[in-house]
Amino acid sequence: MSERTNTVLTIPEPNVARTIEKPYPNVVEGFVVVETAIAPVCNEARIFREHQFEWHDSPEHLGHEGVGTIVETRPGSRFEVGDRVIVFQGNSCQECFVCTTGLSPTHCLGIPYEGFDDGMAPQDVTAGLLGIEKVNASESGGFAMARYRLAPEHMIMKLPDGLSFEHAAAGNCTLGCTYTSAEELAVTANDVVIVAGIGFIGMGAIVNALYRGATVVVLGRNEYRMNLCRELGVEHIIDPDAPDWLAQIHAITGPRRGADAAFECSGAPYYLDKVFAGVRRYGRVYSMGFLGSGAYEVSILNDIMDRHVSWTGGHDVRFRDRDGLLRMLQDAEVQRQIDVLTTHSFPMSEAQEAFEIGLSKECGKIYLRPGE
């Protein structure tokens, strides 16, 4: 009998994606092995093009979203082989104030963002995804784009029997991070909400705003994606290049003269300028996209203080939001919307084509299936 292996996706050079075989994961107490059913594409298409990696990934360590079935546990685990689970990203410390107050594991104090610019090596950080393999003394399994994935027990939740993998897979960087952002902005049915920079995260923000009964105004120009927005249920789509784009927002918002809240999902200064202008006084802006670590020019007096605009950002699901997120993912209308925005699905062996479609922007969310 041959020794088990793990099929892992790699991006060894720009515009090249291929699978390789690595040893089957070694698992220690506090972790389980999950056979990945779906690993959604997030920033990997950009990595495919530019071959520039964030601190938590590398050419052979890709993917942070996923759902699947537990195939191995350690003694004393609260999970069982056969449990269907969603895997949330990261491996937080479980001890700092972020972790113990139900906030986002991506902002755990075990991840020393402040130290990376001073030369700290990401592989030395056990709270991030790269640390998962180190903690388990494993040669594979720390990331989602692999047939078998190591998952910290505190970072997974068992799926309800009626919730499909296809719908649950939207619970990280599509509907998950945007669920938390909608909660933090306190979006209600009384709000008019701008969503700008429409990719899969923007579509997730749309679904979350509509789920809460808000009126959604989309700023966008990509006709393929604007049609998806219409299918999601958006009634107000404004071309941000139109000379009267702001007047159109004011016509929708009436005497408030601006939207109550805005999700900016690209990080592009073009759209940041638009959402700051488009929210009302005492409006709220949430950043969910970025174009690297470059600066964005904002006037503290004119843009923030004089108009009393609140600006924050994030990119993860808070611990305290997981139960509510799973309830949302079981909503029939939300599931219809997930079916709309999930436009492509590929075997992981065809990841090259998947990334090329992602770069074309003629898509919504793309799923990879490592077992196919």
C-alpha cells in the first residue's frame, strides 16, 4: 500500500499554476484534518499575475477560505470524523483581548503586523496560516488550496445538515467578512448604503445590506458585474463617471444629502473619493479592499472632522458573528443570491483557467474543488 499524499496547488512563477504532491499532513492535539470540498478563490488571481505574496502565504501555501469534511481527529477532540465544517482563516492565540472578546482572529495580537516592516519573518509567527504547519510539524496542510487541510479546532464550525458546501463556502471572504462589516456599521432597514468597487466582496456587501433591509446604491461600470448586481436585487446602479453621479445619490437619499453608510471594496483612490463624497454628514465608511500598503490622501479637517465621517476597515469574520452568519447562510433568498454571485467552479487541477477568468473580471466568486 502506497503512503498517502496531499495534492497541493502552487504558483511557482507568474501566470503558472500547477498541483504537486506533498506528504499527508501530520496533526497534533487541537487540530483536525479536513478533506477540502471547496476552496474559493480570493487574492490568488492577483498572486497568479504578479507573483507578489502577502505575509501569510507563499508559492506553495495558497488559499485561506474553505469548507469540507473532517477525516482525522486527535483524542479528546470535540469534533468527529465525518463532520462537515466551515474553516475560518487563521490560527489566533485564543488569549489576547481580541480573541477573548469575540473580535476578529485576523487582528489577533499574536500577529505582529507592526513588526513586519522591521524585519520580522512571517514564518516565525504561529498565529498566522504559515504557523499551522510549524505547530503541527507537518510538511503540508496549512492552507485551503490542498486536498487535505489542517484546521485549528477553534477556527471551525460544524455545518447544519441542510446547509450545502456550495452555500457555506460563501461564509468567509464573500458573505463572512461583509457580515462583520455590516454589523460593525450597524446597517439597518432605514439606511441607504453605497457599495463601490464591485467584485465578489462588493457583492457580499450588497447581499448583507439587502439582508438587513437597507436600500443599496451601487457605484460601478463593469456591465457583467452590474448585471449580477441587478440579479442580486439592486435597484439603484450609478455610473461613477456620470457628471451627475452625486446628484443621483442626493435624489435617492433626500434631505440627508448622502448615504448613511458605504462599503468601499477595491482600495482604489478613485472609489474612496467617491464614497467619502457620497456619504452624508455623520456617515460611515468601511474599507474592505486595498491596493498594497500605499498611502491615501485624506483631509482630516475637510473629509473627516467637518462632516463627522467615521472611517474604519477590516477583512475577517469576528468570533461573535459566526452563529449569526450561519443563520444567514441558511436563508432561502441569501442562498439564491449566493447561486447568482458564484459564477464559476473548477477542479483545482484547472486553477490556471480559474485565475485567468478571475483576472478578466467577467466573473463573480470562483470556487476550486481540490478533490476533483
